[in-house]
Amino acid sequence: MHEVQLSDMEARVYEAVAALEARGQVPYPDQIAEEAGLTEEEVHAPLRQLTERNLLHREDSPMAGLDFGPRWCARQMA
């Protein structure tokens, strides 16, 4: 398998999502931004790019009526 090449911003966002998940926290965009040391606006493009590359996937709130926004889940990098 080939190694996935990520930009610095993509790597920071991916690592932030993985770190939040490892601690049992829900990776919402604001928490991803805080973990990565970025603003919430700065994480939008990397989240989209990582999703397009199939490294993250978006999940919407599982509870009807309690929408805290999308959360992002990491896929294992091969």
C-alpha cells in the first residue's frame, strides 16, 4: 500500500480527530479546531479534503431533535 501524503493542515486536523476519539470525546468541528490549534473556519477545508480522500467520514447527530452539528470520525490510515 502507498502512504497517504497529507498537507500540514490536513495532518493536524486528522491527528486532532484521532486524539479526540482516543480520549472518548466527540470530534465536533469546534473541538477539532481547539485540539489542532486552529480556528473553526480553518478546519472546514481540511475536513472536506480528508473526507474526499476517505480518511474521515461525517456523521450527523444520531438523536432526533438533538443536533449538535456534524461530528467527524477518523478512518484508519493504511
